[in-house]
Amino acid sequence: MSYLFPFGKASPESQGMRSAAITEFVEVVNREKYELHGLIISRHEKIIAEGYWAPYTKDDPQRLYSVAKSVNLTAILIMIQEGLLHPDDRMCELLPYSMPSPMPERLGRMKLRHLLSMSTGHGADAMKLIPGTDEEVVRSFFASPLEYEPGEKFFYNNGVPTVLEYICRKFTGQTVTEYLEPRVFAPLGIGNYFTFENGGERARPNLAFELRDIFKLAMLYARKGRWDGVQLIREDLAVNATAQQVPNVDYAPYPTPPENRSGYCWQMWRNPPGGYRFDGAMGQYGIVIPEMDMVIAMTANEHMSYDVLALLWDMIVRNAYQCPLEEAPDDFARLNGLMGSLDLAVTGSFDGEADGVWNLGSPLFGVEKLEFSQDGDRITLTTDSAGEVTFTAGGGWTECTMPFHTGDLEPIPGHDLPHKGKFDVRRAVVSAGWVGNNVLEVCFRSPAWMGGWFFRFEFKDGRLLVSAEASESANVRRRLAAASGPGHPMSESWMSEPVTAEGVPAE
């Protein structure tokens, strides 16, 4: 767990916010089935709201996705500070042996600052072209054709962080995390983090941080690189890194929300209402709005996380005042109660019986036979291939071993299992409830997977109907079903069809 979190707490009203507005935001998130895992809101460096949706806790590291780009940036800034690099260094001079021959003229004009600002001149994501070894990764990146003059046009390129991490190792002999450990992580108290790697390639690690550590790194930039009286990142570098470096208003490789058309910094995005943010897929954010003296951090497993940002701008950021407000103790108490009781557990208000042995007509994640036995609210589910699990059909979470071999437990050829070595990927927690008459919903979750799996068992007319779906897809489906109007134009593209099977009583 994070061993340093030096921030006091205060009521939202004392910091110019309204407890009721934050409560309403969280209630909308819950009602609309947006899958948030953790949220921290601060104003004037005071924590005015912090909460975690069970079973996730403040001590669970979560995959950062592209927030790791901002971690890479931090290493590059320190290297510039220590005289190892300069933003105007030409890449052909930094990495001469990684250049193609002959070298195109445009490539010869590509500088480090162009990588940092995602304006390398590429018109396609170079990550799609990258093969295996470290040197091949970098060679492939620079061999990719440049459609524009470096610095001319923004294009979000997932090959960039691979090259930046390679530069760090090339010039320091250390990985990004090794290099940052004494310089940034230790002073900030970032201790419970780890990397996992794709295909064993050191050039492409991903990172997992606790939410509080995302918050602390965002706060370091909000403080212009200063922490506990020490200037960890030179102020001019921190300020320059968070300023708009390139416009991206016309950036539209697919339907693009305002959050991706408000400008780009160095490995960070600009926000529509001002400021900047670390931004990782599925809703990992470190948000800084200097004009409001506000820092917000979020973890989630939500494909439509930009919808959550839009709610945040409208319900939280635009309701910030420049002076303290009259205290509202009842509203504050309600907010605290809500933030302390957040839960992703299955809830149901129906009844049912789960008994019998069932043969599935087609295997479901390697399972061909299911057995249910019930004693009151306690239900035991046994599979023929992965053991049994016992849970209560009434909310809450129970530790278990995952009884299905879902995709979260199967290695992708050439890739490590997510978080392998940090978590036992079979270990999970389970929650269940009767969501319809004789319709049992069972949800398995684990920090090792980041998301969860919903299984629905419908006992009907002597048959067992089974469906299974990953949580992000299931929650999008529920959100669209509950919407009064058309959903987000991209919502349906995120959904996969549920895996289904039908069972009949075993003889």
C-alpha cells in the first residue's frame, strides 16, 4: 500500500464545492452502470471525496494503460534536467543505429519534442507495425513512413512510449521505473506498483499503480514539479510539459469526443474546461485543472469513460466556486456515507432455486457439466473442470477460485498473463443475486483481471439457460437498454455477444 499520502480532508463546502453535487455525480455513475473502481477529488490540496467500489480497495494496483505514457514522460523530463537529453535533440543523432538507410529527409528533422507531443509525422499508429525485439521495435518505428513534416500535425501514436522507454534504457542503463524509483517514486511514497510485460519485451512494459499514486503524480505536476519543499522536476520543464504543444481539433480517426480535440501537451491531453490529464484506456485518469486548483484521480474498467468525464465536467468542475460556501452538514454526511459504501456487488430482489446437475449442450469456457446445490441463501456451484465455489445469493463478496477458464485466465500466444507474478489470476471474489424469478446472476471479479465476468443462470421449464459476458460489455448493454434515447454512437461497437449455452438435467 502507499506509505505516504500527506493530504488532509475537508468538507467540499469549505473548499468552494457542494457535497450534494458530488453525491449526485456518484449516484448517476451508479445508476447508469458506469464501472468505476476508485475516485479521489481534491480542491486546494484537500481531499473532499474519496471512495472505492467494492471489491476494489485503495490498496489494489490497477493497470494504467496510457497513463504510463505520463510516467515515461516524467523519466524523460528528469533526463533532460540531468543533462542527458534536450527536447530539440534530433532522433537520428540520439539513436543513429536505429535509423533506416537511406534515411528520409523528414526523419532527419524529427526531434525528441515531436515524440513527446505526438507530432512525429506519422499518419498511422506505428505500434501496429512493431515486431519483437527491442531494437526491431525502434527500427520499425523509424522505418514507418512519415506522411507529414515532424511537428506539423498531431497523430496519437502508440509506438512513441516504446521508443521513449528505449531511450531511457539506452542512456541510463535502467528501465523507467528503476530510473524513477529514487528520483520520484520514493519521495512521493509510490511503493506498491509493478510492471508486467507484453511478450517478455522489456521495451514495452505496462504499469499498475494504486489510485492514490496516480493522484500523487498528478499533484506533482499541479505543484509544478515541487514536492515536500524539493523541486523534483525543474519548474520550467513541468510547466512546459503540461502546456498545449500541438492542436488536435481536427483529430478524428474515429468519432472523437471533445476530450480528444482540446489540445495535446507532452504525453498528456488538454481538458475541455481547462488544464490537462493523464489518460489511460478504460478510464484511468489523473486530472489537473489549475484554474480551479483541482486534482482528480480515477480508476475504472469503462469503455465509455469519456461519458464519465463529460459528467465530471458538467456536475463537478463547473460547480466549483472561488470562495468557501456555507457548510451543509447533512449533505456532507450523506456524501461520506455514499463514498464509504460504494459496491459493485450483484443485487436482486427475486427468489429462486438452484439445485440439480446439468449437462451443457456445448462447453462453456471448458465446462461441460454444472452442479448446483442450495441451502437457504447459500449456493454451491460445481464445475466438472475447475472445482466449486460457494456464495450467498444476497449481495456482498466472497473469496473464491474462479471456476471457469475465461479469457482472463488464458495466455495470449506470445504474451504474459496480465499481472502475472503479482496476483494469482485464478483467485477472485464472487457476488450473486436473484435478478428475476429463478434467474441467478453471479459476478466474478479480480484485481488481476481488472474487470469482471457476469454469468446468468436461468432455470426455466426443466432447462438451464446460461450466458456469460465480460463486465464492460455487460454494463454497456444495460446502459443502452435503460436509456430513454439513442446511446453513445460508439457504445454498441464495444459490446461482444454473450457466450451462451443450454443445459438439460443430467441422467
